[in-house]
Amino acid sequence: MPEHPAPRWSARTLAAQALGHIDEPSRALVPPIHLATTYVRDPDNQYRSGNIYGRPDNPTVREAEAIIAMLEEAASALLFGSGMSAATAVFLALEPGAHVLVPEVMYWGLRAWLLTDARAFGLAVETVDASRPEAIAAALRPGATRLVWLETPANPLWTITDIAAVAAGAHAAGALVAVDSTCATPVFTRPLALGADLVMHAATKYLNGHSDVVAGALVAAREDDLWARIRRVRTMLGQILGPFETHLLIRGMRTLDLRVRTAAAGAMELALRLSNHPAIAAVLYPGLPSHPGHAIAARQMQGGFGAMLSIRPNGGEAAAIATAARVRLWKRATSLGGVESLIEHRGSIEGPGSPCPLDLLRLSVGIEDVEDLYADLDQALRAAGRS
């Protein structure tokens, strides 16, 4: 924690300095990596250091969790070994028999787990059009619905959910609200301030930002019984993030604001220019006034609309795959949120049952020169159209 806490400092400033931590023994500016798996007891058999064993806790992990809690203005944060382990920990912490509502459009890996494996843990999972608060309200079962899971903007169609409206309705029915805010990032959206109870990040993506760490994070508005059960799930299933990966994550979060704002500005520019490209039928990006969720996004995403967009080229699936095959600067790869720009034909990944159109290309905009990024897409689109 900072030697002289100053509430006037912004989240960007505090993240840039990793909360201003100075390692006392060495006076090092960069927080050290604590690799120990076990710790020495005091002579009276106590653990006054707060460190007991590496599976439930780690000093380096606590350092990163404090930064994430600060970014989200949360009561507490927990780090996990992946975004999937963070997300599934929430569902595993629910009581058997719980009814949960999840979006029709969401990260495909979690959607697949919920629809195929969650029943084995006693959960009743129902999908709903989360872009319509009234659809969620109609699906709520007072006394039975325990959790409403949201993702906004929702991967890969970038649909928008009104967090505040859904939270009000869910709470009235006795349900909690969790938000996958991976693509919005805490730079643009603070779901807890809008009424959410939990926020999840696939920290692999923007929080780390360098495509070299797999991690997940959860934050909570309050440390209640559910949060205690989530913490226990992490401990008992051994889901904590390793200290070296956590150290890299701290490094990444120090430049979060700069990276995300640069990438989002590039995404906005690309969305505008691609909307007028003769080879493209549709651009999906919440920053465009034509996007169905634009007004809500403008209200709850402060300062930007994120760095993810999708395009649907003329010519269908064949044209989309041909376009991806012809890029030179963009990288054909899964994932998002890194400093390098990625392109992917999502239909090939998500498979049957996905709401993703087969002509859709998902773009993760990095921090490269936007002129170079556009020129590369333009030549690929034109070449695909001639093939």
C-alpha cells in the first residue's frame, strides 16, 4: 500500500505505481515475487505474518488483488489461474438447485460449460436475451433465481446490457448480479457502481495486456457469505494464480489505462472507416450510433467503447475466411486485449449452437498505428473480393 495514501489520486495514477508500494527490506520500487509455498510459524505456533501456505494465499497475489480492487472500487478481489476458473467458481459457490440466468450471447467457453456441465452441480441454467432488461425481468423466478450473469459488451456480437436496470430488477427478486466486464475493463465501466454484486475479468486479456499470462479475477461489492464460499472454492480446488504470473500481471496493470484508451481510440476509428467500406456488410461496435445498444453504452461506458469489434464481409463465410487468410499485420489468433491486433473467424471456434454468424470476423485492436491496421484490412478485404 502507499506510504502516504492520498485519496485524491486517480485510479490511473495508483495503477501506474502499483499502489505506490515500496518493498521495505530492499527499498525496491517494483514489488518482489514471493515464490515460497510454505511459511515459518512463530515460536508460539501462530502465523502473525498472515502467510500460512501457498494454495490459499500468497503475498504477491494479495498485491495484485489490492490493485484490482482499487480499479473496480471493490471491497475485495480474488485472483484465479484463468478467467474460466474465476467464472466457474461463482457458479460452484451457489447452492444446489439454484436457478441462474445467463446471456444468449457470451464467451463461448463459459456458455458451453454452463449448458453442458453445470447441471451436474445442481444448477438450473436458463439463457435469455440480456440486451432486453424486460426479458430478464420476465425470466426471473423470485425465491429461486440466485444469480443473473451478464457480459457487456458481449463477445463476439458486442451486444450491450443495461447493468443498472437489470440489477434493480434482479435485486427486487432476491437475485445477485455478476458481470463479465473483461472487454469493458475498469477503465470504461465500473459495474459495482451500477449495482452489480460481482465482477469477473479474464485477466489474461486487458488487465495483463501482453499475451503472456493466463489469469482470472473476481471482485465483490461486499464480503458476504457467497464471497466466503467463492474464496473456499478457490482454496479447496487449488485455483489460485501462481506468483510469477501474478508479478507479470502487476506489470501489465501499470499501463492498463494507456493501453486500453489507445486501443479503444483505434477501434473507434476503424469502426467508422470500415462502416463505409464497400466489401463490408456490417460493423458491430457499440461506439457506432447505429449500434442498437449505443445509447446504453454511452451512458455506462465512460470515456470509450472498448477495443473489440466484429465485421461481416460481403460474400458470407467464404469471404470472411478468405479475408482473414490475407492479412499481413493482423495476427490470426484466439484471444484479445494484447498490444498486438488479432483477427479471428469465430464460427470456426465456437461451433454448432453458437449465436455467432458464420460470416463474422472478430477484431481485437491493439496499439499499432491505426493507418497500418486499416490498410492491412483494406487490402485483405479487396483481395478476398477478387478471389
